Amino acid sequence: MEVRIEDLVKRFGDVVAVNHVNATFESGKLIALLGPSGCGKSTMLNMLSGILPVSEGRIYFDDQDVTSLSPDKREVGLVFQNYALYPHMTVLQNICFPLKIKRIPKKERIERAKEYARMVHIDDYLDRLPKELSGGQQQRVAIARALVKEPKLLLLDEPLSNLDAKLRVEMREEIRRIQRESGVTTVFVTHDQEEATSISDYIMLMKLGVMQQFAATRNLYNDPANLFVADFIGNPTINQLHGIYEEGSIRADGFAKAIPIGNYKIEDGTRIVFASRPESVLVSKKSGETEMEVEETYISGKDTLCVLNAGDGFLRAYVDNEDAPEEKTAVRVSFRKKGVFVFSEESGERYYE
Amino acid sequence: MNNEKKHRHPIRYDPDEKFEISILWKILLFLGPFMAGILLFTIYPFINAFLMSFKENYSILRDTFSGWGLGNYRKVLNDPIFVSGLKTTVKYVVIVVPISLALSIVIAVLLNNAKRFKAILQTAYFMPLVTSTAAISLVFRFIFANEGGLVNKIITTLGQSQINFLGTNKWSEIVLYIFGIWNILPFTIILLLAGLQNIDPQYYTAARADGAKTFDIFTNITVPLLSPTIALVAIVNSISAFKIFDYVFQLYNKPGPGYNLYTIIYYIYEKFGGTKPQYGYAAAASIVLFFIIAVFTLLQRVLQRKTDY
Amino acid sequence: MKNTSDKLKDFFQYLTLFTGAAIMFLPFFWMINSSFKTEKELLSFQSFFPKELLFDNFRQAWEMGDFLKYFGNSVFVTVVCVALTMFVTILAAYGFSKLRFPGRDLIFTVLVSMMMIPYEMLMLTNYETIRHLHLFGKIWSLIVPFTSSIFYTYILRNFFLSVPDSLYQSARIDGASDWQYLWEVMVPMAKPSLVTIALLDAITCWNSFMWTMLMSSGNRNIRTLPFGLTAFTSEAGVHYNLWMAGATIVVIPMIILFLFCRKSIITGVSRGGLKG
């Protein structure tokens, strides 16, 4: 099912939690709502589920306007951060509950519940109570319970934040697998960019209620719409040099020489932020437009991380261990075309070539 | 009680939430039966008692009264029978509450330490909680009886002369106190036990490490740390002791052998149900009682707030 | 290892406890012990224990005192009163914890403060109300005024408030109505609290005395056991053997309840209920 959001607004008193958001979620895709806490992503999810009424705008499921439909009529499944399993019911009873409410005959109910229990790999624990399960297992039960009524839309609210690090990686792959298998359009909320980028098809990145960018996950990394997006996505974070644009170069604050960055449609003298992914910074002993001093080096696996002194700021770059320069020596630096962006310092907006 | 966790969930209203008609039906469905009972049997009679107490020469049969005023209060507060009833009640409170508290503290501390025989001890101490005082009062009457009474049998066996426990003013009062203490002990012990269980055991460990003896620990650690609970229990027990009536009635079928155990509530009942009902007086007396209890309740609230750390 | 002084301390501790326990238990023991004795045996103190287990007192009291009727009334009043109270309390606790409407918490605070009103103050008017409702002298007069309990609602509401809202939202999304959510999810979860409340209420109903006395003044057929017993003693005269048998009949059901549910009852009482 396709989900269309039109000009969605949510106010809590004077606070605008979600500010005029427009988007279309393609059918069958896994969409991440990403952003720091307080960005409105959970509010958005709750409006999709119908728990929260909207202030303005409309929500469509395919062509049906569901904006004022109550949660029980929207045919969505929701997995809560704390899983919200009924503590007095066994795993099987929990999964059966939505079907019981729908008055589906007991035999069919159990059959379907077992089918979904198998899908989420919890079928060995059907008679356990939630408190006898690990966090990851509870998560699986919650997902099965949300899926068993075959919703048109599956919503997951910070599904992994209550799990420990190792389990988190395992479970996010599981969510991916289950989503693929069931084919249901899925929206999940997270504050962890790595989590979002590793499993989602699309990411909607939000900040203070405003949608920053909504794009295919790869594009968000390779083609950020603004400085916030570029900064939020990617680990390690993107290099940022502040300075003045001048004829295809940046005069970085506190750095003597102009660094060539290519021609952008910017007036000379504008303050900009020059952002570069660490893997797009090329370090060499001989060739390269700019000379910089190596401040520190760290070995991390097969690469060495070099921290380059660029005036008031730093650049981080990866070099093969064999080619690693000495600390406190000069190297020559140039940039790839890919993974290098220029933003307005004032507004954070992106400048294009 | 004081150990109960305070849940505070202020409801925030979402301005976008539509106040639908269906919520009114829900309120009616869920709260209707309860509120009907409360309105009819608590709120209405409460207000009515207030109104009645200000009606002069009120007659319930004809539902007439000669005017509004403080006449009932003047009559009640100047009535020597009411004043002596108040005195008897206060005396009962002042004797029964401290004695039962002192006994309860000792028993609660010992029970808290006891590791063995828990079930049997609890059963013996707490059984009075569930038993009808109307039935047990008969047992007390029998135990303290002249003919065949256990206590008098013991006394005479020891060579003393028999005591007329139930027929004399002095002794009937004492039997009432014993019955009152016996009845309130389990409740008091349970509350104190709950208070004791809230004391962090590391205080005891620390004190023992400092070389404190059992008795020192009791006076220097247990009692001070338990004092908020003790104060609360004292108030709760005082409130219930102020309402003393049924023990007297059940033991003697009248306000004591020589009208000596006439309490506030006895007064209310007599003015209300006696041969010559005077509802106005009964209402005024009940409101005097209400205010006494209200003062104690406020005291309890203040204490509870202070000790909620 | 325990040294001698510790052992001595232990000994005195248990000695004190058991002495106290014996005194507390004495009335029960003496009641049951005496209920098996003949009147002669009882007055003469020939032996401490009854010579033989004599059920004659029970038979006699049972027949003379109309205890069968009182017993039936007690069971009826207790069962119906507890059932109705539970139903009303469950609905009210839900309404005051999970329904959203303006003034909800304020209204409840006011209700809680009304717990301090002494019942004696309300009795006057309630007596008249029962007459106006044409319930006077009917067994329902012992039930109807007591089905709304602020105290029990307060206990249950506290439990309901501690249940996370996500459970409610989850159930809503699954299509459950408030009614279904209450009975399918909340009530099964609240079982321990509900048991406690039911026990406290059962004890209170069974032992209710003053109101029953007042209400049954118009009709002796609605007497329940406690007042029935009191009435029996004044009708039968002073025969302690019969008194003790009657008292045993009244007390035994609650003692059995206590023996089975000791822990729940103690928990309930420690929350401030009953005889407080």
C-alpha cells in the first residue's frame, strides 16, 4: 500500500512538532524516519497510526483519506519501543489477540498466529510468558502480533533501542528479512543513522519538525540536500571547513593558502562550509593541489586515519597503512568529485556546480 | 498507605482531539454506576447532614422546621450528656491508642526479626482482622463473666475474691479497653511491619559494625526511623477510636453497666434512633465528630507529605 | 555460628512472641473449646478440655436461633455485594484512570478526600433514603448502599495508572474497544489487586453489624449472622455453651478464608483498609 502525506502539521500548544511535511511512501518499501530526539519522527508515526490526531494536512492510504479514521479502522500494525506485550498472556495468546478481537474462529486464529510465529522465528516459545523471553524474543513476538492481522502498513517505533549492541545488529537484519518476506510497507522510527542506512530503502530525515530530505538511502549519503543531512548521515562524520569562497577555492579560516574546490555558483566573498567525506580526501606524498601538515595518525584496521591540519579546522582522511605518512610531516591533499559538497554557512543550503 | 507509590499522571489534552459525543457515553458507562452510588449514599447524605444540623426544631416525619440557626449546636454542646460522651470517647482514645501502639511496636519488631514459625505467628496475631466483633464480644463476655468466667476462675483459684468485671463501672471500662486493644492490635502491627520493612537493612549492618547492642539498635535506629509510621498509625487509630461505639454495644448492649461508657456515636444513635428522635441534634453531633476527624485527617495528610521521601 | 547469648536472645524473642500469640489466640481457642462442652461442664470447670466432642450445642443453637436463615442471608449478601462492588469498582477505576475528559483528576481528588467522612454521619439520611426507595426491610437494603467504594476504586485506579499507555494504544490499533481492553487486558493483569479488594470486601460484608441491625429492625428475616447472633443471645438468655457455638458458626467461615488467603488479606490491610 502506498502512503501519501500532504502538508502534515502537528502542534502541541505553541510547539510545532511536525511542520508541513509532504511525502509519498512507495508500496512495499522500508522507510526510516530519522532524526535527533525531538525532531517529530515519533509524532509522525503516531499520526500515521491514528493514535495522535493531526492538526492540519491529510494522510492517504492508497486513495483513501484516513486522516480522521480511528486507529482500529486503519489496518496498521504498530510495534512499540517497549513492545507493549500483554504480560498475562503467553506468546501465542499475544499473537492471537488482534484476531480474537476480530472474532476470527479459534482454529484459524491459532493457525495464522503459528504461521507468523514461524516467520519471526519464535515458534519454539509459544507457551512462554513475555517476562520469560529475552528482549530480542519479545521484539519478535511484538512484530508477529503486529503482522498477524495482515496490516497494510507496519509501523515500528524505535524498535531496536531497548536491545544491546550485538542483538541490535542481528535484529535489524531480521526486520529487513521479515519485511521482505511479508512485503508490507513498513515505516520505522530511529535516531541512529547507521541503523537507518543499513536496512531502509528510503530515509526521511527530520529536524525540529521540518523534513530535511526524503530520498533513497544511498542518495542521502551521496547527495545531501543541506549541511544538516550531510553532517547527520555517515560515520565517521563528514569533514567540514568553514571559510570564504573565492574563485573556485575556499579560504579556510586560519589556513594560509586557498584550497581549490572547483567552481560553484557562488558570489566571491560568501561564507561557506566545505564538506568532504573522509574517503573522498586523497592524501599523497607527491601529487595534490594543497599542502597540509599531518597532525595525528591512527591505525584502524587496514587503513590509517590521518588528521590533517587545515587552519582552525581539521580534515580526516584514510590512507593505506603502507602509504601512511609520518606525523608532523607535510603531505599533498586533493579531493574526489564524489562525496564533496559546498553549503552556505548561513543557511546550510547546498550550492551546486 | 504511606508506602504506596504515588502515581501522578496528569492528563495532557491534545487540542486536536475532538471531544466526541461517544466519550460522554463512555463516561456514563464506566462512571455512571459508581457515581450514582456515591451521589445517593455519600454526597447527598453528607450535604443533608449539614443542612439538617442548621434546621431548628426539625421534624423528619413532617419534614418541617422552624428556621435556620445554630440552635442544634448550642443544645448539643451544652448538653451534659454529650459533653460526658465526648470525655468518655477522648479517654478511650487516650488510653487505647498509646497502649496498643507500644505493644505493637514490640511485637512488630520481634516479628520482623523472627525467621521461623512465621505462618503460625501471623495466623495467631492477625486472625482478629477477619472475625466478627459481634461474635468475639460474646467470647469476651464469657471470659470475664462472674459465673463460669475464665478470668474469675483464675482469680479465685489464686485465692482472691471474684471481680464483677461486666457489672461495675470501673471494671467494665477496663474490659472495653482490653477488647479495643485486642481488636486494633493486628491492624497496627501490620502497618508497623510494613514500615519496618522499608528501613534499609544497611543501617543495622552499620550499627552492628559500630558495636551497637540489640537494645541500642532498637532505641537509636529502629524507633527513630519508624517514627513517621508510628505517627501515622497513631492518627489512623485515633480516628477509628473516636468512632468507638459497636464494641460498647456488643459487650454491654447498652452504654456500659452504669451508663458510664456513653460515647459520641452513642449520643448520635440515641438522638437518631431512640424513642424520641431528635434528628437535628444527631446531625449537629455528627458534624462535631466530623470536624474532630477532619483535623486528624489533615494532620495525617501533612505528616504523609512530610515523610514521603 | 551462634553463641550462647544469641541463642538466649532468640529464646526470649520467641518466648515473648508466643506468649503474645497465645493471648491473642485465647478468645478463639476458648470459644471453640467451650462450644463443645455442656453447660454444666462449662460452669463447673471440671476439666479444661471438653470430655467429649459434643455437637449438641451447635444443633441446639442452629435450631433455636434460625441460624440457617442467617447463614443463607450472610452468604447471599456477601456474594452479591462483593460481585456488584467489584463490577462497579472495575468500571470506575478504569474511568478515572484511562478515560480522558476534563476535570477527571480533580473529581477523583475530591472523592478521595471524602473517605474521611464518618459513616455514622451518613447513616441518618441513608436510612431515610432506603425507606424512600421502598427497600426498608428488604435484603437489598444491606447491599445497595455499599456497592460504590472510593477506597477500593482508589487501590485499583493506582494499579491501572501503572499500566503503560502503549498497551492501550496497541490494543486500540488491534481493534479493541475500551470495553474489550478493560476486560481482556486490564482485568486479567489486575488479578492480585482484585483478589485483595474482593477479600477485604467479603470480610467487611460478612461482619457488617450496625447497618444490618438498623435495617433488620423492620424484618427479622433479613438478619445476617453477626446481628442474628446478637439477637439470638438476647432471645435465648445466658447459656454460654450456646453462645459459643453460635459465635463459632459466625466466625468459622472467615477463619477458613483467612487460613487460605492470609497473605492477600495482610497485603490488603497494610494498604490501609479494614478496621482502620
